[in-house]
Amino acid sequence: MGNRVTREDFQWVYTEQPHTQRRKEILAKYPEIKTLMGPDPHLKWIVSGMVFTQLLACYLVKDLSWKWIFFWAYAFGGCINHSLTLAIHDISHNVAFGNKQAKWNRWFAVFANLPIGIPYSASFKKYHIDHHRYLGGDSLDVDIPTDFEGWFFCTPLRKLLWLFLQPLFYSLRPLYVNPKAITRMEILNALVQFSVDLIIYYLWGLKPVIYLIAGTILCLGFHPISGHFIAEHYMFLKGYETYSYYGPLNWLTFNVGYHMEHHDFPSIPGCRLPMVKKIAAEYYDNLPHHQSWIRVLWDFVFDDTLGPYSRVKRLCKLAKES
């Protein structure tokens, strides 16, 4: 159990990411996939229901004992909050109101952020574009662990700790790997978020605020839904840097499991990604994929060949902004 992972560096490749070419081939063969692009008319109502559910939960937990606060944060509220981070992921691709209403999408992401308790949506948008444009890009894709993470978190116990600390690494890693100037939207995101946190504290006390923030931290760390963080791009098979998951947890996560399909067509909302797989089945059916996020977490912790170093990295030229 204490054996070190044998991998001592990332898997460096010198080819373009596979999604660009596959996208071209699929669209040439199945141009009807373009009709799947565009906003999801149901997303804003689903997200609004989740936000108001969490606000109701804040009222319901205000008099509970601390042990029950943390229980419900992990078992219920955190699941909603994790799902809301994935809704924000979809919204960052403008699928709530469409590309012509970019500001509406940005502000709706701020609204979806409210139960998370910590300002997140504007910073996520800023960096997630690079994750798609420069997948695996050295010093550009902040989804890639640092060398320290790869070197240190190399035993089962340390990898388990790394999974618990994922929210910390995801929030701090961009500041080290690819620091960017704070934007006006990030400031507004923080002002709105902390104002709502203070209102909840004024109305119902500290426990509801802790319920929201604890749920976010716990369920973005070691939790079955968090299996998607590892499942998406960690190299379980050499030569494959993106994997899909087609299991039932997609119902709770806006189909984030359809990750190969998403990187091929990021402008298609999650609700329509299964249709991409159905239309272009021959492009996806024979690619390796995951059946269980819990199994992904188990294998990641206990397989000595897997760890934070199990990622593809490439050198990317910085694209010119239009």
C-alpha cells in the first residue's frame, strides 16, 4: 500500500489534441449535429429550482445540531452544489441563453453560484476556455496538476489526501500555473456572493452558511460525484487523454460524463450530448470509457501506475485573441 507510483513525469506528446480533427470528421459526415448546438431552454429553470431548494434548505437546517449540519451538507446539499458547479460549466459555454446573450450567461452563472457559498463562476469561465483551447497545454491548462502534486501525492494514502484536498488545489493552482489579472466580473461575482452569504447569516445565523460552504468543499473533494474530475482526462490507458462515462450519475451532473463528446462539441449543451454519441456512434463506441466513478476513484488510489502525473501534456502556442 505504501509503494510509490512508478510514473515520474507527465506523458508528453507532440501532436495536436484529438478533438479538433475528430470534430471536423464528424461534422463532415454528420452535418445535422450542428442543429444540436445552441441554448438549452430548460437549463435556467432547472438551475433556478436547485438554487431555491438550497435556500429552503438553509432555513430548514438553521436549528440542527452541528453533526446533522455536516451530514446533510455531504449527503444532500453538497450534491446539489457540485451539480451547480457543473451547471456553471455548461453556462460558461453560453448554453443557458446563447452566444448572443453572453452577459445574461455570465450573470446567470453568478446566480447559480449563490448556494456554493464561495465566488467561483467568473474565475472558472476565465480559465475553462484555455482548458478547451489548449488541452494539456504546459502552463496554460490549469486542470493539469503541478509537478509538486505529481511528485508528492504518489502513494495510496497521499493520493487519498489529494482527493480530499482537490477543492484547494483547483482554486490555488491557477494562481501558480497561469496567473491572470482579476476581472471586473470576478469582483462583481465576489460582491454578490458575499452579500448573499451575509444576508443568510443575518436571517438564519451561521449554521446555514457553514452548511453551504461545507457541502461545497466536501462534495468537490472525496465524493462519488467527484470521480468525474479523475475520469475525464487521467490516462487510464496510454494514448487516450479524454474519457467518457455513461453511467446514471450523468442525471445529476448535466451529462458531464459525456466528456469526449463535450470536448468535440463544447457548444452543444449537456442535455444533447447523448444525441451526439447516438448519431456518430462509430466515433465513440470503440473508445475506452468508464462505467463507474466510484471505481475510477478506487483504481486511482490503489493502482500504483496511476497518480497526478497520469496526464498528457503538450507545448501549445498561445492563440491570438480576436
